[in-house]
Amino acid sequence: MSNGHAFWITCLVAIFASGLNAAPPLHEQIDELIEAHPTFDQSLAGAADDATFLRRIYLDLTGTIPSADRVRGFLADSADDKRLRLIDVLLSSPEHARRMQYVFDEMYMERKEAKHVKAKAWRDYLLRSFRDNKPWDELVREMLTVDGSDEKTRAAARFLLDREVNKDGVPRDLGRIFLGRDLECAQCHDHPGVEDYLQRHYYGLSAFVKRSYLVKDSKTGLSSIGEKAEGDVEFTSVFTGETEKTAPRMLDLPPVDDPPVGKEPYKIKPAKNVRSVPSYSRRLQLATAMTEEANVQFRRNIVNRIWALMMGRGLVEPLDMMHSGNPPSHPKLLDQLADSFLKSDYDVRYLLRELALTKTYQRSSQSKQDAAEERQDFSIALLKPLSPEQLAWSMIEATGPVIGVGQPSEQKELSEGDKAQAAGARQADIDAFVKIFGLAGQTTEFDAGARQALFLRNGALLQTWLSAEEGLVARLQKLENEKVPAELYLTVFARLPNEVEVDNVVRYLKSQEDRPTAMRQLTWASLVSAEFRFSH
């Protein structure tokens, strides 16, 4: 054998060997770990049909339902890779960035009223970040380091500014939202019921922000964050009466000690109406300590939240009660997700893609056997109620088309000015809807009460959507009775009706003398139905 042949054989063997050793893609690893659960086979559901998958993936990745034409096209597509292709298209769409903007606005700010940063500026900042697929750790570092003094970056400071850098509230929110640990009960003593939640954990977070304060600019009236060069944290347990000190720290990681004090502790010295800036900032250490690789809890928390976003519940529930006494349903899976997220350089879009590709995500919500209790092994897809934003955008999509919004293929050609005006009007509609259905501090779902019911029954906003020119009601009125069910169900429910549903719709229309009113009532009833309210 010549040296040349030997060389190529060696290369081929090496390539083959590397292929054998290569880890399978994350979505396959996820399914393997899910299927290894002891109770997995007890109520295994089959794969969701194409219509169910289509509606679910649109809602989860774009925050709205697909158009009737897109449903028809997807159902008619016989390619084996059509689900994969759709996932990639949706993840790269402007609607995906908008969806993530809403999700993380709710996660970070929990529907708090805007105080110091305008809501639009904050939303635009999130929208740009997710449009550019900014790494998660980079986004968090910006939020925790920006002080609000520069108008160009001010929006990123909303997390701290609108909490007014409160030395009591901010530590709790840092623990809950970024670390998955609600340390409120550790403020006065070690948690009486959770061994992992210690008083030093709460005050270790407090030490990062205790020296910071709000200062109002006398000229602009805008508040920004100033900081002192001194101020240590002491805490006393109400149980033992013992007093301790702590430097800034992330849970049980080593404390972040201050460097030796220099000759000049300030870049800008404290004075009346002056934002002081220390030579060494504890607050700026917060972002570094939060996002460093050693802080495993940072990435465990966010992958658990993203898993819950896609699958309907977290591997750990409640999401902000991660501790040894409340272990994840699938411990190895949580570790795998956290490790993979780190290796991807905190690529949110990558993680969403891998979750969407799993058999776990694409499973039906109907079990092969009755399940009296909600399954925690993810052998059945869980029904997810739509968020207020998803519900509003889906109603707009169903009742449309509305000029300037919706899906790109259905939008009419508009000037940039008209597009901006239409987008502003539509956002105003969304805000009005969310004001009714999205309650402050309520971040996962809502229980419809009298106010919501009256809004859906008689509210002017929904009635305006139903009256859209060339909208669904107008289109249905032009159809023969026998063709109405298919158009209605494809548009509202993203599926074709069954025989019973076809018969019910046709019989109802034949029984009504006032056809326009009947068509409007039929559409309204579909929009406020239980089926429309869930992702399926």
C-alpha cells in the first residue's frame, strides 16, 4: 500500500471514529432523558397531528395563530422535514422577536407600571435584543450595569430604575427572577422551611446594590443610579439574635471582596443633585458575578423558565422555588439543558429550536388512557392557556386582515409612515387588551372574572376587530353556508372541522334570518370558546 493510500485510510478512520463519538443533537438527548422517567410509559400520548403542531408552534414562537392560508399550505405539504423548516422560518421572523419581547417584558417587569423608563423604550430595547439574538448573559449584563444616565442606553436600566434600586425589593427580585430562588423569607432569618435559603444569601445579593441610590437630574427631571463608595451590610437573625456581615456574593459562591481603598474613592464625588460615581462599583460587580460560569444557578433558572414556556410547566415548579427539598422532575435533564445552554454561548434561539424539535414538545395532549392528574413526566403535552398578548394578537389575526399588522404575506404595501402609524395603533389596542387581562404580578395565566367577561361580551375593541373591512366576518358572509365551517375553523382554530361541527354550523346558519348578525355571533362565539383559549 502506498503512503498516499495509507494517509487517506487514516483520515477516513479518524472521521468515522469522530462520528461515532459525536454526541447526538440536544433534542434527541432531551427525548432520551424524558423517556427514561419511571412513569413515562403509563400514559404515553402519540405525536400531535399537523394542525395541532402548527397552532402550537406558531403561538409559542410568534405569539399568534397562523393564517388560514398558512394552515392550508402546511397541511398540504407532504415533505418529511416540513416541521423542521417551519421552526427555522418562525425563529428568524420579526414576529418571533416580538413574541420574546412580550415574554421577557413580563418575566422581568411582571406588568409593573413604567415609572422612570418609558414602556415603549424598554420594549424597543427588548425587541432589538431578540431580533439580533443577543446572548442571554450579555442581555442580563446590560440590564444590571446600565445606570440610566445615557439616553442611548437608558432603556436597559428599567429593571433597576423602576424598582428604584430598592435595597429590600431588588435582592428578592434578583433571587426570584435570575436565580430561581425566592429569598423573601430569608430576609429576617434563615428560611424555616427551606434549608437551602439562608439569610446570608439574601444579604449577599443586597450588598451589591445597598450603596446605590436614585438621583434626579434637575434639568431633565430624569432619574439615574448613583452610588456611594462606602456602606457595608450587616444582618441580624430574629431567631438567634446574632449579627453578621457579608460582602457581595452569589448564594454560596465566594464573596466578592472590595479592593483596597485608593487615595481617591470617587470618580465623581457626592454633592447635592449630583450623581456620585465611585472608583470601585459594587453594583457593577453584580452583573459579572451573576453571569460568570461558576454561578450554575443562573443558567439552571433560565433553562427551567424556557422549558416551562414551551412545555407548559417547569422541570422545577414553582419556577422561583428551586432548592434541594423541591428537586426537578428530571434532574439529569435540567443539568443537560444548563450545560448545553452554556456551550451555545447562551443562545436563546438555539435552545428554543432544540426544544421545539423534540418528540416531547410535538406530543399530543390526548393520552392513550385517562389521566386523572396532570402528568409531570411530560409523556403528554400539557394544555397551555394563552397569555393576554397571545390572546390579543390571535384575535387580531383571526378577525383580520388588518393593515400594517399580521403575517408578512398578508400585509398590504404601505409607506413607512403609514406602517408606523398602524403599528402604533395596533400596540395601543394590545395595551388596552392586556390592561384588562394582564394583572400586575400575575405572570402565567388569568382567571376570567366579570370584568374580562364583560369586555369580551360587549367591549368596543373586540367588536371593532369583528367589523374589520375584508375581515373574517365579511369573508364568511360571501360564502355559501356549506363552505363557512371550513373557512371559520381554519381561520380561528387552525384546523378543519369534523362532520359534527360542519353540520352544527350549517344548521345554525339555516335557522337564522339575519345572516350578517348570525355570522358575527358565530365568529364571536368561536373567539371566546375554550378551544381558542388554549394552545393545544
